[in-house]
Amino acid sequence: MKGIVLSGGSGTRLYPITKSFTKQLLPIYDKPMIYYPLSVLLLSGIRDILIITTPDDIHLYQKLLGDGSQLGVSFSYLIQEKPRGIAQAFIVGEDFIGDDNVCLVLGDNIFHGSSLVDRLKEAASKKKGATIFGYPVNNPMEFGVVSFDQNGKALEITEKPACPKSNYAVPGLYFYDNRVVDIAKNISPSARGEYEITSVNNEYLRMGELDVITFGRGMAWLDTGTPKGMLKAAEYVETVQERQGYYIACLEEIAWRSGYISTDHLFELGSQLSKTDYGQYILSLINHNDRG
């Protein structure tokens, strides 16, 4: 399975912060925002990852992340000239996807929770169809919303409904089989001129091949598209890391625990950052000799 992080857009909800700088490279507490969606792909077992971004920002991502070899993975980069909807990622990334299935995660979404890895592995193991997620929110009118029948089977997905039929929003994390490329090519742009991911999901639903995994208590989904959202996300990460001692979205740790890099290489990566708490955390993993 291939992975895509969509990190385009102009970040207008964060102006003036993002007027000259891409949103997904802003810090969420102690690491760049894009580390969090990248961690989701790594935790899913995905090692071949495409980052789609803007012409102005692509060199910044390349400088930060390189080719991925330092983590035992592969990073590729493509440009989305203009933001024309989430589903356009599959058209831009068609050659990258090739004959594989694909997971798409939005560059400003943060997921964390004790059951996250199990849910990700469940979705990634599916060979046919699509898997999306449902997360209960207090303000469903601001999201794409999935409704269910009495047996918990998905009935309909509606984009920002005036009268939501449920309080389950669809977060920016989607797993698809290879047919998603053709589906994305054949959907019509919405009234706002965008290729909507809801249209893709509803096509899989129409075919009877859409699974919806619901996130309940113990799972956190954080949208960082506003200053308040960024602040709350940073506070959440700081609280969890300080109280538990485990870091969220430490890419080096995930790569090491997944067996993508050796302990010696992890030591090298930690040593390069040894003047920071982040680097000291990486080195502490080796001292505790805990790879499990």
C-alpha cells in the first residue's frame, strides 16, 4: 500500500501566520505539524509516501524530510498547482500510486489513542473497497457527516449538512483500493469547483464497498486548521508527553520500533538532536533498551 499526505492549500484560516509560510510546517508543540500525519502512515505499516504540496513550499518539505532514507522509508514529492479538492490528490498522484492501494491523510490532522494502531492495521489490511472513519463531534454541521442504520451500517455521507443525521464526522484519513484513481477522475466538481472526497466515498458506498470504523472514547482527532485548534493540539501533545513520558509522532521511534532502522542508526539520529528534549527522548529509548 502507498501513502499520500496532502499538504497543499493556502491556509487562509490561519492568516496572517500562513501568508508567507505553509501551514503544515508550523509547530504543534515540539515538532512540525506534518510529523503527525506522517506518523499515521508509518504506524499503518506504509513505507512509500508521497507528499503533495504547493510550488512555493515543496523545497521546504524536501529540506525537512529528505528522501526518507534516514527513517528507512521513501518520500516522494509532487506539486498541486491549485487546491481543487481533496480527491484531486489521486489524480496528481496517479503515477505514484500505480497498481497499489493507497491511504490518504490530510496534512493538518492529528490522531492519537490507545486503539489507533489496531484500527490502522485493520484498514490497511483490506484488499478491496474503501475504509473511512467516523468520529463523534459536537458541531457536525462543519464536517462531512456519515449516518448509519440501526445495525451500524453506513447509509449516507453528507458534506456540511444543515440538519445532520448523526454526530459522526469523517476525519481526514482514508484507505482505498486502486479503483480510487478512476473514481476520482470521473466525479464531477462540486458547486465550489472542487473534487470532493465525499463524492468518492459515496461512490464506494453506492457500490456497497465502504466500511466505516468509528472512533469512540479514548481516541483523539484534532483539526489544526485554526489558531485555536493549533493551540489546543499543542496543549494536548504537551500534556500527554509530560504525564506519560511517551512522545506522540516521533518518526524516528516509530521507524526503529518497526524495524526500519537499526539501534545504531537511531543513536545517530538522536545525537544530531541531543541539545533538544526531542533528541534526548530518542536517546532514552536506547538507554531503556525497549524496542517492543
